Amino acid sequence: YLPNDAARKAATLMNVDNRVLVVGVSATAYGREVARAMEFARARGAKTLGVIGSLASPVNRMSDLVIYAPTDVAGPLPSIVALVAALS
């Protein structure tokens, strides 16, 4: 889990290496912060797994492997049921 605080996030990511799997979850097409964290982890040698609800998510491009769990719903908030099912 990465905290939302930038300093704590950086401190956590500084400890990843090629023995770590970073899982990024993005329910919508907007996952810039998650993708940036994954990009940094990849640069440090970590493997990345993206669980995405939209193929347009930038997490899709930063992941070594992707689990696509569509979250197509009407309204401003995506359903997280598919993402939770994928993680289970």
C-alpha cells in the first residue's frame, strides 16, 4: 500500500527492487498517479501487475501484466465490484 503523501510514497518506493511485485489498481481511465508510481517501481527493477477497469488507463501501459476487469457503469463513480472480484 502506498500512502497518498508524496514524501511517504517516495520513501516506500525507494525500497523496491527486482524481488518486489507492485500491484496498481485503477478503476477508471484516470490513473496517472498510480501509473507514475508503477513507472518508478519498474525503473527500480520491480515487476508490475495492473488491475484496470478501463483499457484507456495509463496503468495499462506501465504494467508487465494486466488484469482487465471492466467497470463500465453510468455515472461519475465506477463500480469496484469487478476489480474486487479480480483481486480475489
